[in-house]
Amino acid sequence: MNVVRAVISARIGQSRIEHVRAHTGQLDVHSRMNEVADAEANRARVAAAEDPIPYHLAGEERVGLSVRGIPVIGSYRIQAARDSSSNRLASFSHQGALAAAHGRRFLAYCAAVSKTRNPQLIRFAAFAVTQWLTCELVCWKKARGSDNLGRGQKCKLCGAAQESVQHALCECQGGGLQGTRRRGQARARELLVEELEELGTLAQDEDVVWLGSGTLVPAWFDPSGEAAVRVPPNASSDTVDILREFSPLAGLLGILPPGLDEVLSW
């Protein structure tokens, strides 16, 4: 840092140093480039071990720790506890489905919710990501075979055979829920999507390629299928496939799909 300060003081022009948090698992360009820089630094460190520098800089770390081969910076206890909790949750077939499917992106979502310090939002998110919000399926499971006091698993709003958390939040067409979802997505649509006639049907066809530039895929954050996002032509086929098949519940809650920077970069 002293060298950086000396260079800044000697050069002509304005300079600005921005701190970008490392090891966040986020998918924005700054976080991804931070990961690249960290990987390059680690490669240089390993190469330098063969011909070590005979002195240490002030504050240089003398001892390194890792979890499954991944270097840990900061509290080892916090890192180990976070990994352990996530892996334990992912071991449950129902409650841990989102944790198992989305890994680091799931943890990034949980961290973002935690930082709000909003107890109502944290409580909602905790039940939502474990698919344990109160609905007929959850009540039926809690009843342990007593058929939920005779109510069963059927959705009482639209008549679907099973009212799961995903059905209640993403799929149910009864009780004004469709309009509520539409209003909830209005702001995101203004920024990201293109609405076209019969887009819900159009976007479901895997062979459809928009005649302009890029490809239209269903918007990951809109489970209704009424909105789509244009993917640039240079996006990988894996990214397009992931967006087409992305979990509607994960997208609605705010868990981001991988490769999102490819979609938004153009």
C-alpha cells in the first residue's frame, strides 16, 4: 500500500481506489474479476515458494488455512460453520432442494437477506428457501398421515392437486395471485424485459431464435412466463439452457442464475 500511495502521489491526474469484497461468490463483473485476480495472486505465491523471498512484509500472513482446498481469509470458524450449515441443509430432499441446486448463489442470497436486518424479511426468506411456508402440502406433511384434518393437499384457490410453496408463490392462478405477481415484477420488467404478444408460448419453444440479435428466453425472475430476456448471440449455450430451465421459485425469491453477467453485459 505504501508503494501504491507513492505512485499515486507522484503521478498527474485523479486516482480512486475502490474496495471490492473478495470471496463473495457473487456473479457481477467486479466480483468475478476479483476472483481472477485472487487466482493469479495465488499462482504467483505458489511459484514464489520455490524461490522464497528471505523477508516478510508488515502484516503478511505467515499461516494459511483452507477448507477442501479453498484458501480461507478471515475467520476459519465462521467459514467452517457456514459450509457445514449449508451442506447439512442440502442433505434434505425437500427443505434443502434450493441449497443443493444453487450452492454458493444460495449462500449469497441468504447473506443479502441477512444484511437487511429486517426480521420479517429474514423470517419469510428462511421459510421460503426451505419451502416450509404455510400451505396445504406443508400442513399435510406436518399432520403425519392424518390427511391434514381432512383438507388434503389440494389447493383451495385454483383446485390444483397439490398446493406446494412453489405452486402458491409461482403457479397458482386463483385468488388474485396472478395480478399480485404481475405488480411485483413491474419494476424489474421496466429495466430488463421485453413483452410481446403470446410471449409465454413463444419462449417455451427451445428452438425459437429471435430474428433480431440474440435469443429470447423466459425471464428468470417472472414465473408467469409473460416476460422474457434477450440473451446476446455470444452467450454460451449452457447459459441459455440454464435460464430456460431455472427454478421459478429460486428466481422469484432472488437467487440469481449462473452466467447472468453474459446476459446483462451487452
